[in-house]
Amino acid sequence: MEQLPANQKWALIMNPKSGKKTFRKQKKYLLNHLTKANIVYEYRVTERSGHAVSLVSEFIEKGYKHFLILGGDGTVSEVTNGIFRSGTADFSDMTIALIPSGTGNDWGRFWQLTRNYKKSLQVFFAGKCRNIDIGQVTYTKDNTRQSHFFINSVGFGLDAEVVHLTHRLKRYLGSFSFLYTISLLLAVFSHKPTEINIQTEQVCITKDVFTMNIGNGCYSGGGIKQTPEATPYDGILDVLVAKQPTFKDVVTILPRLFNGTILQHRIIYSFKGKEFNLRFDKNENILVEADGINLEGQAPFNVKVIPSALRMIVPNV
């Protein structure tokens, strides 16, 4: 087995939301095996939403460039934002590795990394890296332009509303893989479309958009394939736009969300690009989701890809 370079030191960021008993078991196993493998590391456990962003900043100030993540899509996204907000001039020598332990695990799913933390740790020890793209969404908030980075996808319209509802339901129902689907079914008949002007490198279109997802990876919402052709290393973002569905459309589109054929449905419009500028028919705060994290801001929204922005340890190169 190929070994990690001995001179690398790793910052281990762990999210304990997998449950106290499970987390203690995972933590003990990881720390024991990292020590046995002579990996130089330091670890921190997140305590709240957004905590991983500040932890990454602290690690970078101490000279760390490599991050091993025990967590879900939200933790991966926070680590990514911590890296890109750190002010570091060059991100190309930054590396992330993932041991999935979240609810959706959409980013890990693309790489065939499962919640089997023992197998994921073996992938880490093999040390095979691939350059990956990162997305960036820029918008106006409090009269200033702000940026948020995403590793998997960013969504508008119904997509953002469903994520918002999912977080609300978690407080009462807990986390489970089909919670996003339940939220989708609850919101789909009440949500109203919004007129969006979409400008790309090639075209400028205006549509009444019911939902819109811009994907770096192909999965979202716990296994839903809104952008089934998206790959996070081609320097391109994939876009899905849907118009308002009828009841029949809702029934026929649901299986397509999981089997990868959604782009063939009659209410779907899809395209690809490197950068998009979005304007809405109303000058008000717009709800957005990025990697399952809700944001809010005003147009214009700029969404673009940063090609080969980071390195990631993956099962196959």
C-alpha cells in the first residue's frame, strides 16, 4: 500500500453529530490508527455550526495545509470555506481527505466513500490525490459584496426552500437520509416560481424558475441526482433549471431524481458553463443553499468555478 509522505502533518476536524456512542468509537479508532501509522496530526472537535471555518483558520496560522475531515457535507463545506477565506495566496498545495459520517454524504457518495470509516481510513492511508474544482457564489448582503464557497452544489428557488425546511424538521424529527425527500414533497405544491435572468459566457436567458441547482458534484439532498453529468474535476459547472410542475410532473419526475434521468423530463432545462450571473425580478433578499447550508442575500448573484482549486485524497485517481 502506498503510504502518505512522512513529512505531512494533518489537521483532523471531527463533527460529533453522528451520535455520542458512535462518535466515541470512530474517534478512538481514528486516533489509534493515525498514531500507529506515525501520522503527525492534531485534532479538534466542532462545537457548533460554522465552527469548522474558524478551526481551519487557526490550523492554517499554525502551518497546517492538510485536513482530514470526519463529518458530512456541511463539515466539508465549512472546511472548504475556512481554507478559501484564510487569505492564503496559493491553495494548490492544500489537501483534504474525508471520512463520511453525516446524514446525506453527497460529496462522499460521488467518490464512493461510505460511512464505513475503517475503509475510508484505508483510502486515506493510500494517499492517492486528485485535483478538484471548487465553486464560488458572490452576492450582496448589508450593502457589501460577500462570497461563499461550495464544494458540491448551490441552489435557488425550491431547492433552497427545501433545505430550509429540512433544517427546521431536523429539530423535531432528527436526521435521516430521506428527510430531504420528505421536505421536498411538503414544499413542492406551495412554492411559487421566480423570474430569473441567467447570463453565461454564451447565452442570456430569462425564465420563470421553479427550482435551480448548479452542481460541481452530481448528488444532493441525500442521493438525489439533480445534475447527473456533473464531475468535480472538469472545470465546468452543470445547471438544472425546472419550470413549475403539474401534479403529473411531480409524480413522474420523482423516480428520475434518483436514477439519473431527470434531464430527460419535459419541465427541465439544463446547460453547462464556467460562470453565471443571476438577476431576480424582485430586489429583495433571496434564499440560497450551498452544500445544504442556507444563505440569504441580494442580487446580482455571481456563481463560478475555480478549476483544480484543491487536492483531495480519493479511492481512485
